[in-house]
Amino acid sequence: MERKGSRKKVPAEAVAPERPAAAPPSPVVRPEPPRAVVPPRSEPRAQPLGRPVSPFPARPASPFRFSSTPVASRPPSAPLIGVGSEEEVEHRRFPRAQLATSFELWIDEGGERRFTATLRSVNVSVGGAFLESTFFLPLSTELRVRFSLAPGAAPVEARALVVREQRSMGDEMPSGFGIHFEEFYGQTEVALARLFLDLRLRAFAEEYLASPRARGLSDGLERVVDALAAWELLKAHSSTDMWRGE
């Protein structure tokens, strides 16, 4: 007989075990549709003002180039090339060289010399020269001149006209007169042109003769013509002024 107030024992196997908590449902992941890949847009480069974009392809570069020999590395015998004042450049086709050489000049009348003199040049160009002098001749006086560009060199001979005079205005502007070459004799103007072009022509010729194209030409005339064509192409593809060396 059980006592009043006593608890009744329940068998262990009669007690229901605790159920574990249910895991939350996994979220449903839906795959996103593939996006279209758009390539990045290349922005056009801004062009400088005053330089429109040319629709034509650029010209191919010439295989030859001008010699860029600076004035400091020129031979001591090479004259200094100058452009002169703005007024002089406007009326002068060729640049001038600061060259002091003796000019023999005379007036020819029927094969006889009526007047002779020897003057010193201040500058010389392919178009004319300025001669330092203490006397003056009338403008448009026709003269015959002979001068050498270097000691022992063949002289340059020409017919010239007196085109301007300059009275003494101090040491910077010597007194004298300018002459314009009207006609050369015996192709002596070639020697005058070489005074300005020798360095560039020599550098170009050395590079051309060493090229495979020149070595493939056995005929001397064909090689000369080919070199002249290459020289003209070089001038067409370059902004360099071959006479002034700029």
C-alpha cells in the first residue's frame, strides 16, 4: 500500500525522447540569365586644333635620310650659312654663306677690259655676292667676275650686274655693293652649289652606294639616275631645307 503524497515511478522506457529541432529550409537559388558582353568603346583621340584628320594614308618613309650634321661638327673650312634679314630673304632664292674670298672683276667691252679691280667678298650665294668696297659703281653696271671658293680650287666665272649699294654704317655693316649673277661659264655654278650641298650630298651618296639596290646596279649611268630618283624622293618626304641645312 502506497503512502499518500508519494509519486508514482514511471519506467524510463515509457518516457518519450525529445525530438531535435527541424533545420530551416534551404533558400532556392535561381541562376541568373547570361548577360551580353559589350566590348569597351574606344574613344577617339582629340586632335590638335588646326590639324584636321586626313582621310588619306600616310606616305611611306624614305629608306634614306638627310644628314643632320650640326654646325659645331662641320669642317673648319665649311662656311657659315645664314639666311639674312627678313627683307633680304624675301628677295633671295638661295641662302648666303659668310665667305671672304677675293673677287676679280672687270668691265668687258668687245673683248677688252675697260675697268679692273680686286675686292673682298663679305658673303656669297648661288644668286650673287656682296663685295666690300670704298668706291661704288652705277646700278645695273654689267661686270665679269672670277673667284675661287678654296685655295687651289677651280675658279667660278660669271657675268653679273650691280644691284644695290651700301654706304658705310659702322663695323657691323661694311661699305660696298651687291651683285647678282646673271650667267655662269663652264658650269662653274656647280662648284658654288656644292658650297652649300656638299655635306648633305656626300652623306646621302655614301648611304645610297652602300645599299643593296645600288650594289645590284652594274651600269654606272643607271646607278646615277637611280641615285637622283632616290634624292628627289627624299626631298619629297622631308621638310628639311637642304640648302640651309635646317
